[in-house]
Amino acid sequence: MYYAQTLASLSKHYAFSLDEKWFKLSKKIKDIILFGSDNEEIKFSYDDGYEKYSHKKTFEGVVNNLERRFLETDSDWKREEIAQYQSDTKCERCNGYRLKDEALCVKINNLNISEITEKSISDAKKWFMSLEKNLDKTRLKIAYHILKEINERLDFLINVGLDYLTLSRESGTLSGGESQRIRLASQIGSGLTGVLYVLDEPSIGLHQKDNIKLIDALKRLRDLGNTVIVVEHDTETIENADHIIDLGPEAGNNGGEIVVQGNYQEIIKNEQSITGKYLSNKSFIQIPKNRRLAKNGRFIEILGATGNNLNNVNLKIPLGSFVCVTGVSGSGKSTLILQTLYNALNLTLNNNKSRKIPKPFKGFKGIELIDKVIDIDQSPIGRTPRSNPATYTGAFGPIRDWFTNLPESKARGYKPGRFSFNVRGGRCEACEGDGVITYEMHFLPDVYITCDECKGSRYNRETLEIKFKDKSIADILNMTVDEGCDYFENISSIRSKLLTLKKVGLGYIKIGQQATTLSGGEAQRIKLAKELSKRSTGRTMYILDEPTTGLHYHDIKKLLEILHTFVATGNTVVVIEHNLEVIKTADYIIDLGPDGGVNGGNIIAEGKPEEIIEFKESYTGKFLKSLLDRKFKKIA
């Protein structure tokens, strides 16, 4: 109401109509609405339902208002809401080069420093090597030591499979695996010995073709006299390890023990090890007997995609199928699927506030065949301790309602808000319902200490006195999902929500577990559980970017069951993936390449897995062929 009346006052002062379409307004009016009236005062009139009042002041402007609120607020939620209206565009003055004209005037072999950093690492290596032929003897002598250092560092990056990255790539856009491999490259270059290195899934985002480069880099560190500890699920990395420590046997409260340790042969012989069973193929992910065809022969198409390194690509996705988008790192998968397809569909179908502009493309077909598009990523389900699986999936609502309807609650006049830790009344006010006290460490991550007042229960004494089957609401939130399913076995409204979490393999997590303690893989599966609990329209497209990150084979098997459940109800699932266990179960594969960076950006193969292996140009096909041809392959 307030903002509508503000705009009405603006339109009256500047004599324009609020019914006029935005693109028909003059540039002057657009600038005033977006950036304010500068020093010009405007009479604003308001009616809040109780009184009418008016006053004169300058108009701040929508952009300035959002920017001020973004900078001033302490609320992460508010920042995220405002951030939805932000988008990145190149600076008009420097065209994204970041430097002044004077600096850009300095050139070597007709290129300035920004043009060189725009090159991929592999292209930059070729350019620096070519300088030996293009520089005269005097200049070459001056540059000799500098070129030697640059070429060595580029070699380190190439050796860990990062040849497709541009030198100017922003660090915030790198995946966890890419960041680790950059640090790994710098460590190899340092030549240190006697160091203990710990890496957490460095193979994230890496195609099998480049995996051996990473393993060789790790071995090089070991051979220098260092110890390398790798947390990893990748089969090839496990096979090359000198010593393997397998934890389990399962997850959460059912894990936490060393099941077996030793060399590769000792692991696969151990009957207690789930990892060993998958490595020895006693347990396996089945290959579907039949591949689904496009539902009613229908496809959704993106025509002429040219974002980043894409070469006028025409994408064709069969609807009602499980589709895997594959290709080496840097081949254009994320650009095509996330930055082009998803952003285009999101703008059109979801009417989303987030106006992320899709990368350039000429047009699309078949959009009327789907009703919504959902990107299920591994970002946290919440950024505060108050967020948890129960609140995210909607299970907490019926739990609160159940406690509200207990006789003791009714006698005390308690409402559902009494059992919420987001509002005053029933929550512990010392920690404001967080269960922990947050200490900001400025340049370090926040530290969470259990609240002394409520001992982590989040509620005050009076609220905790309300019990169902001798359990308070805090006890319920402290149960695992498996325990909750048994406890509420006769209360379908609660049990049905918890069962979806159990179906996605999260029976071990606590119902009220703080979102800040969940891994990326767990957060993604909670999002999947929420989607499972919704009524399916059979016309939804789900998009997932490397959903197997951080997942064991056993968890991948459960994940695939869920994704295929979505498809079985008529929906379409599009997955960007390197994991062959996922790729082999796809109905349809779209393989980009042949290589990364400027040598990628083309669809080189598409079809069923059995068809992809026939394309000689496809690296994915070569690795997939050995998997499909194995004598132990299992058919579902």
C-alpha cells in the first residue's frame, strides 16, 4: 500500500500514468523511478486507513532504496530477498576488463593484459609458448625467467585438469573441486616435503578423462615425501590409494566406526563394508531394461544457444524422460542447461522475481508442454540454526498442531504459535529459539555455542511441560526421522511427511537438525523429499547439477530411485553429471564437447547410452562402453 501510494504521488508530480507500460515511459521518468529525484522535492500523500497525511521530500529511487536496505540490514533472509533483484552486467566504461585505458594500451604481441587473462589456461599456455618465436633476442632474454615461471604455473594447472578455466575466472564461480585443484596446483609448485595434505572430494566436477591427471598430481605430492589424505567416493581414486579407511557401517547414529582399513583387496573382501560390496560388484546399481522414449513424441527445444563457449547449439530434450547432460569439464554443460535453459524457462513459467537473464539464444519450442521448472541444487535449506528438515518439508506444522490439540495445551489456552521457535511465547528468549548462541567471528565463520538457558531445547519450561507419550516437542525434534516414523505411526499427517525424508535415505538425520550442520548432499535430498510430498502434475521439469557430489554409491542408488520416481509420474528430470553410475541409467544422453573451453561448446552425441558408446568422438562414450560391456552388468 505504502509503495503504491508513493508511486501514485510520483505519477501526479511528473504527469505520467501508472497504467502506461514500462517500455513506453520516457527515459527521464524511468530514471526518476529507478534512481530518484535528486534534489527535487515531491509532495507525497498517504492514507493508512486511520488518517490521511502528506509531506514533501526527495524520492530515493527503487535501486537506491534496495541498495541501502541491502547494505544496512543484519538479516541474511532480507539480503537474500533483495539479492534476487540483482544481476551482473559488464562495466560500460572498461567492457569488463577492470583496468584504465592507460593500462590497456600496454600490449605484448598485440594483446593487452586483460585480453590474455580472458584466454583459457590451455590457450594461454600456447600463447606464452609462441612468444619465444615472436620476440626478438633482447626481449626474449629479458622475459626468459618470467616466461619460465608463468609456463610452469600454467603446467601445474593443466596437470590437475583445469585447462578449460579462463585466467580471469572469478573465484566465487568455481566449484569446490576446482578450488581445491587450484590450491593443489600451487602446492605442487611449492615443492614442500613432510607436509600432511587433506583434500575433501577433489574429483568434484571432473570428467573421467581428467581424473587420472588429478590422481597423478596427488601421487606427485606423495612422492615428494608428503602424506596425502583424501575424502573421496570416486572408484578410480580409491583403487589408486595406498591405504583405505572405510567408515560406517551406515550414516548418522548408525555410523561413526571404522569398518575396515587396509589396501584395495582387503576392502573388497570385507563382508561388513558397504563400500567393499560396491567395489567388488556384489552390490550394484542396476541398468534399466527399457529406456523411456519422449512422452507422446514431445520435446522441449532451445535453438541457437551461443552463451560463453556454445557454438550455436540446438538443444532437444525428450519430455517424460530421465536425461543426462554429459561432457568434459568446461564443455558448456552448465551454460547450456542452467544459464540458458533454466533461466529462460524460469522467467517464462515461474514468473520469478529473480530476473536472471538467460545466455543468448534464438528461441525455444515446446514450452507449453511443461507447467513449471525446478532447480534442485545443493545450497543450504536455510542459513540459520532455526531452519531444519521439519520446517522445510512442512512436517513441523502438523507436529505443532498435534501438540496444540493435546488436553493440557487446550486447558492452558496454548495456540500453535506457542510451539514455534520463531515467535515469542513458547520459545527460549535467551537464544530466541535457536538452541544455540551465535558468536560472530568477523573474518572467520560464526561459532555456535549451546544455549545455557534451554540446553539446546529451544523452548521455555512451560512449553516443555506439554508432552505426548512422555515426549515434549523438543524431544520430538531430537528424534531421528526413523524414530519419528515409528513414534507417529498412527498419525498420518505427520508420518507421511517424515516418510518422504526416509525414502530419500535420510532416516538417520534428526527431525529438528540445524540446517547449518547439514551437508550439501543432505540439503539436496531434503529438497527432493519436499518435492516428493507434493501432488505431481506430471508436467514438471527438474534440473539437478551434479547431484552425486558427496554421495556414496549406496546413496546414489537411493537418489536414482527418487529421480526415476519423478519420471515415472510423467515429469522430466535433467541431470548434469559425470558419474557413470548415473549416466548408465539415463533414458537419453546429451554429450557436449569434444573438449573444454574454446574446443567445446558443441553437442557431439545424443541418444540412448547404447547409442552414445558408438560415437568415437565422445569421451563419455568411451568410458561408458567399458561399463556397459562388463560381464557382471546387471539389468533391472
